[in-house]
Amino acid sequence: MAGKKNMALIERLRRENDEFFSWEERHKRLEHEIRDLNKKHVLTPEEEVLRKNLQKEKLLAKDKVMEILKMEEGKENARKGKA
């Protein structure tokens, strides 16, 4: 998914950017919840609705992670251009 350059940036953001860390952790938590629901052979109608809502939340979390990542990549590229 991410190259070495992106991995270094992601690691830095995990340490230094609370918002990035929070959204990334939320994404992981939602992924686990969805995976647990998907392990069931049959879902109740309520569980189906819950799964759909969790999937929407997970997508929002991923979008936020990517938004922060792209913004930080832009800042890094701007710094490199000025150097």
C-alpha cells in the first residue's frame, strides 16, 4: 500500500499527530468489529444494520487518515521545494 517514504511519514504521524493516530486507531477498531460480525453465519436484521453503519464509519475514518496523510505529504513536498 504505502512505499518506504510514506511508511516513514505514517510512523512520524502516529507519534506526532494525535488526530491521525486517533482516526487510524478508530479505523482498526471498526475493522475488527466488522470482521467479528462477518464471522457469524447468519446476521439478524439489527446486526446487518450495525454492520452497514460500521462500514460507513470505517470508510469515514479511512478518508480522514488519507486526508491528513495527503496534507502532510504536501507540506513535506513544499519544504523540499524550498530547500
